[in-house]
Amino acid sequence: MAGNIRIVGATLVPVAGTVIQDGEIEFSTDHGVIAYIGPRRGMPGAGDIDGSGRVIIPGFTNGHTHSAMTLLRGYSDDVPLHIWLGHMRAFELRMTAADMQAGLRLAMVEMLRTGTTSFIDMFHWDSMLLDAVSRAGMRVSAAPTVFGYDAIGFPLAYDKPGSVVVDETPDLAAEFTGDPLIHLTYGLHAPYTCSSELIADVAKRAQVRGLGVQIHLSETRREVEQSVAQHGVSPIRLVADLGLFDTELHIAHAVYPIEGDLELLARPNVSISHNPVSNLKLGAGIAPVTRYRDAGVTISLGTDSVASNNTLDLFEELKTGTILQRGLVADPDALSGGQVFNWATEGGAKAAKAGSTGRLEVGAQADLVMLDVTGTSATPLHNAESFLYYAARGNDVTDVFIAGRQVVRAGAVTTMDEGQVRADVRHRVERITGELAAAGNAAGTPVG
């Protein structure tokens, strides 16, 4: 059929627990829909792809990140959280919209090259940044984030207060209504930065406008203790009482639920992002995701920003997220790699609502990732799923398609100039770190 591509002879893992050896997948390059998936139907033809030596999986969704913060990779490591937060904020306040676009483009290069096709993101967002995502061919659920009615989150990028950002979010969503790759939500940073009045206001607006909301909740024990001391309830219960759990709500972290929180998180309109590596690196803790799984909570898998993780490789999260829970309870049956794989694919897609199902099936969008299984880490290949869950890394990815469009070919991104992206970031980081050093606020210097 004209406009279709077949990948023939690969091992297909359309969803955890299903493996098709010597398989074939056919999809449209025009409307990006999978037309066939199953056993091989013949040799590759002209324009088709030989999939021998490859495993094909659904594209990953990064359940929580701050993509523009790639400029802060390694900027402040191994310091107490309160010092780290000061370093982050001092740097962010010096970022222009062009700096953010450079960081976003670098993040997308890294995500694409490591098998991520969609991401859920909280930061400053505007038309220019969303257009950059669309041109790169990725899917995003973007939340222009506010820290308070009067707070100006990123003054050099956008000098209007949070009240204006909230007012303009529906207009930004409407601007990209016709773009199937772009999904907008409201963004509330957290209850400890946003007032109860603001949270209740956004909850009402979200219900009226039909937009979702993203927020950080219960990331640290200290945050929960302070909420109980100040409000008498956990951060999760606090925002529920303000109406936020009546929206399409996506929660980052949820490391420390207390009594009554689990039932709220299990609502069908609510999802969470489990970010194991970031939570470990910052010493925030370990989320009780097996309890969430058992309660029917919709779970996605996220990296958080590279400032608190250092990579955007979801294969690292997959392995760490699986074995961490087993070690925590000393039980190898506590959590399977397949369950966490489904969080990175189906769970993330459900949370993002950006057009993908996170599965390879007829009628679904052709968001797929090809991995090389001829290398050392895949030899011998007793079991393709074992390789995916415990041995694969982002650098095993060779090719990526989103909506049938090839965005990575032979390990190189086709929609951006990687060398130019890296050079641009280095130049901008040199300027910002110079400004910080001159102000006495460089990483390693106390922030007053």
C-alpha cells in the first residue's frame, strides 16, 4: 500500500508479556497508524526495513520532567536539598526563552535517542517552545507552571505573574488544538508555593475548560510533615479538599502518602509519575509503588529533570524502579520488569493524553522504537524481555518512529542538528555560569 512501511524480521514486544519472534509491523507514513503487526508475511520490499537483529517496542513516555533544565546537568550535585534548590533557582532566574528552547532541544535529542517518544513536562511554555516540540516530531503534555498569583517564575523568559500565566493557558491550548502532538494542561508547582486560593481557582478553571492539571505532591517527608502541621492534612488531601482531584490530575512523586491518600490516588482521573532515580539521588525517599499498583493507581515512569538525575534514559529508570522495590521488601516477586515496562509505555501514554496508546496494535499510532540486540549486552539473547528490562540502555536504540515518521535513523536524530544543539547549549551555559560566578551564586557558593 502506498505510504506504508513494513519492518520485517524483528522481534516484536507490543506489550509486556507478548513476544513475536521473526515478526512484522506495517504502518502508514501519512496518518501514522499501525496497519498490521504479527508474524512475518514475506521478505522486505523496496522502501521496507530489514528488522533482523532488532527488537521493536512501543515508544516510552517520560512521566515527569523539566526539559529546559538540561542546561543544569551536573551543575549542583551531592549537596543538601535546600542548597541544591537555591542553586537551581539562581540559575533558572537567568534563563531567557531562547535559553529554554536550547535546553528543550537538547532534552529532545537525548529523549529521542534513548527511546522516549512523548514527555510530560512542567516549566515555562509558550508558542515558540511548543512549536519546537512539534517540529522535532515529539509528543508533549506541557504545563506552563506557576508558583503563585503574583510570582514571576522565569522573569527573563516571561515577565508576567502567575495570574496571567493561568489566564493565558487555555489560549495557548487553543492555539495548538489542531496539532495532534501537543497537549496542554495547567501547571501548579506545589502546595508549599501555591496558595490554597490559587489551587482552588485552577481546579475550577480546569473543570470548566476541560484541561488537566500537573502538580508536585508529597515528594519529601518534610513537605508532608509541614503540611500536616500547617493544615492538619497531607498535601494530597489538601489539594483534594480544594477540588483538584475532580480534574484530570497528574501528580509528580507521591513518595510519602499517609492514611486516606491512597484512595484519592486510585481515582480513574488521576495518575502519578514514579521517578526512582531522581528521588534516590536527592535522598527524597522511595515511593510505595507496589501499594499503588495493588490499589489500581495509574502509574507512569519519569526521570525528573537532569539537574536531579543527570540523564533522561528511561531504561535506567526501568531497571532501577524494578529492583529497588524488590530490595526494599526482600522479595523478588514484589515487582516485575514487565509491570514497570508497562508504566513506561501504557501508563505514561494514559497519563499524557498526547495521542499515543503506549501499545503496538492495529489502529494505534505508530510510535515505536528499534533496539540493536547484536551487541555484547544482548549476547546471548535467551529472552528479549529480560534484555529490555535488565540489560538494555538508551544507546542500544537505533531507530525511532513517531506517528509513522522516522525521527531517529541509525542512532541519529533526523529532525534536529545534534551538533548545533550541543554547541548552542554550551555557549548559553558559559554565559549563565559566568553571570552567576560574578554574582557570587555559582554552584558550590552559598546562596543567601
